[in-house]
Amino acid sequence: MIEIAVIRNNGPEVLERLKIKNFDATGIMERLQQVDAERRQTQKHLDDMLAESKSLAKDIGRLFKEGKADEASALKERTSAIKKESKILQEQLNNLSREQNELMVQLPNLPHESVPPGRTAEDNVIVSSEGSLPELGDNAMPHWELAQKYQLIDFEWGTKITGAGFPVYKGLGARLQRALIAFFLDEAIDAGYTEYQPPLLVNEDSAFATGQLPDKDGQMYHIPLDNLYLIPTAEVPVTNFYRDTILQAEDLPVKSTAYSLCFRREAGSYGKEVRGLNRLHQFDKVEIVQVTHPDKSYQALKEMVEHVSMLLRKLKLPYRVARLCGGDMSFAAALTYDMEVFSAAQKRWLEVSSVSNFETFQSNRMKLRFRTGEGKNEMAHTLNGSALALPRIMAALLENNQSEKGINIPEVLQPYLRTDMIR
């Protein structure tokens, strides 16, 4: 959530910045500021009442010792009245706090000043690109045909046993998946990230803390009996390691990586652009997460973008980096860069990674803080990125490296697969 102090002290600026995300917060902000003022006034009144009650308790004790029982009894009547009034004030305070929280969770994160205006991916800004686009002959196959030709993936089996969007990898297809996961994890470890293997299910508090709830409720698979959610990304459990935690400043940055299956309903996804591996309900991904000092989070974001770029270079995939416009950003992100690879057979760019800085949006929800050298507790910044999501990486690898003899395996993956070609 946006910090309430920011909303309280910079209301007009918050409204203007949220317009970059095409979000009109006028009504929410007006009510939120009213509720915040009422809540603070009620809290002050309650605190004054409790302070008076404490003072009266001392006076009552003194008067009884002095033998002034009548005066003490009069004060006891006042303390009884304070107790009743305090109970009413506490109920009012609880209701106001609840309404304030309900209003605050409706507000997306403030976009960074560098976020361009816009509504769709067409308005994103390409900040860099690298690699030559491969030119394939007229007989080039899309990855779903290559997967069938070389017996790498069985989409029909997946549909049969589960449904569309749940492919079955087999033979060298399964081994290629395993090779990519190991390669991505090894590179993350070499970059200083600690590897974890988190649960694939999280509770409601965890999904709320990282911003999946309530914003993406319809995209998550929910198990009502246990009130648990299948994770859409390892970001959710890994970032929640540090929920309700106070870290030490000298321990920052905390760098974590995890491989996991990811589950997304992807409601409303249809058409040729979701064919094959382009959009799935279950897929594999290696995630990198950082918890940083606020002064260093944008340097960390730059390093994370470079880490993902390095992976794409090593795979020899042509790629470009896009800074997302306000309308294409997630609810929780302050600044996001997407990495896209070129799919030679489909002749289009495929997003394979998003790297985002959330600033204090997630840490405010999850009460993630760090203790400064002066002993003060401040909210940390959180970041995460795909490094990398496998489906579209595999699609591009198959399509871009196809030849008459088979599919050439990038050199960095050959030690994992123990072969240089899929035939």
C-alpha cells in the first residue's frame, strides 16, 4: 500500500501521479482523507480519555489512603463513565481503521517519475535492443510444430489429463526444461542470490502482502476448502519470508532466487497469440527477489535488468528491453522493465521477463522493515524479476535454432543436456 503519510501530506501529487496509471483516485482519496482525519481525532480523544483514567486511578488510591472515601467514590464514578465512553471510542476507531484499510488497498502503487504515460503495450518505450534478428527460410516451423516433429511436448496429453494450457514435456523436451532451470539457478547463485525451494501454495495473508489480492483474485487458482492459493510466481512465497520482519541495515540487500511451477488462470486469453507455449496456465520459472535499502533500490533494479540481459546473451537470443507505460504496469509496481525475445517463426516479440521495483508498496503491506544505524525502523524496498520464465524462452530457442539437420542447442546448455542438437 501507499504509505498513509504520503497520502496525507501529498494528496494532489498522489492524484496526478496515479493518472499516469490511468487510475482516477479522486473519490477514494477524498473519503480516505476524511476517514484518516476522523481516525486520528478519535485516536487522540481515546488516548486523552485513557490518560485521564490512569491519572484518576492514582488520585483514587491517594484519596483512600488519606481517608477521603467520599471524594474517591466521586472519582470512581467518573472512571466508570470513562470506561464506557472509551469502549464506544474503541469501536469507532476500529471501524474507521477498517474503512481506511479498505480504501487504501484500492489504490495502486505510485509510478516512478520515469514511467511514460500510455494505456497499452504499444505505448511502452524501447530503451535498448541487442542481437540480430534471425532470418529463416519459407519452411520454418513455429515451435508447436517443432515440438511435435521432435517429440518434445505433447499438448494433447495435457489437454486430456487436465485441460488446455497444461502441456506435457517429454524426452529431450523435458530435459531441455530441466537444463534451462539449472542454468538459470546456477547463474543466479553465481550473482549472489541464495536459492530456495518454496511452497507452491500460499495463504491469503501472503497473497495480499505482495499485491496479488485483491487486485488479481480472478487470475489465481483458489482452493476454498483450505483457503489457499496456488502461486502465480515464486515472488509471492519468497518475498513473504520477510513478512513481519525487522532486518538489520547491514544485512541488506537480501538476494533470493527460487525455481517454481507457476499457476495462472489467464482468463480471457484466446487466439493465435496464445497457441503452443505462448500463454499457459501452468509453467516453470526461476525468480530473483531483492530486499534493499531505499537509497539503493534503483541501482538494484538496474543490476537485475542486466542479469536477465546477460542470460539472454548467453542463450544467444535477440532481445529488447522496454520501460512499461503507466497503463501496462502492474497494480503494485513503481517501475517495470520487460525483456522480450524475438520469435523468428512467429515473427513477433515475446515477453520473457518483467523486472520491477515496488519501493515500499509491498513492505508496507507486509510490515517489512529494517533498523538503521541510528536505531530507527524504516520500510525496505522490494524488487523481483523473472530470470527467466521458461515457456517463451523454449519457444524462441526451438524456432530460432532450427535447421534442416535439427535444432541446435546453445553452447551454455550443452553440458546440462549432454548433446549439441535435437534430432
